Amino acid sequence: MNEARKIVSSPQMETLRTAAQRGEEAVVQIGDRAIGYVPSLPGSAMTWADRGFHLGPKAFGSSTELTKTVLQELHRLNYSTAIGNAATGQAAAAETQAAASFVEKAYTLGRALAFWK
């Protein structure tokens, strides 16, 4: 949760927000994470490499969506066994479900602790 908070509140995230508003691609480095914005990405985000992810337009729909998207991508980066491997559909679905469950719990706890803006 600390890393997600750092990412969401970082000055570099403002660069990505501006890129989203303009519909332009951008990549920033936040800590040891490479995070990009891709205007043509159909979903909220996509994990890439072993240290980064791309955000799509849906991620910037609200501050809640952005925070949950960052939490989910960090969960995938930290716990996925599918990144860099050929995952079966069943394994990928199980990882997606685990990440979604984590996100809801972490976001709810973060709100209770006034962690998120």
C-alpha cells in the first residue's frame, strides 16, 4: 500500500495525467517502476516486463479507479507467476481474481486509514 500511495501521489503521476488529458503516450520512472500511459489501451492497465505497467484511459476515470488500478498492477508485479511465463487461461484468471480481492481489501483499509486522497 505504501508503494501505491507513493506512485499515485508522485509528481511523475501528474505527467501521466497530463498525457492522458492530451491523449499522448508517456513513460515515467517512479522509484524502480517504469509506468507508461497508452491512450489506445482498451483496459485500465496492463502489466509489462517485471518492474512496470502501462495505464490506459480508464485508469484516469476517477481517483478511486487510478488507486485501485495501481494497487492491482503492483499486486501482479509482486505476486504473479505468469509474468514472463506462458500462463494458462485458468492460471491467469486465478491471478486476476486474487489481485481483485486484494485491491478491494487494500483500498477499503487505505480509506479507513485516510491513506488515499
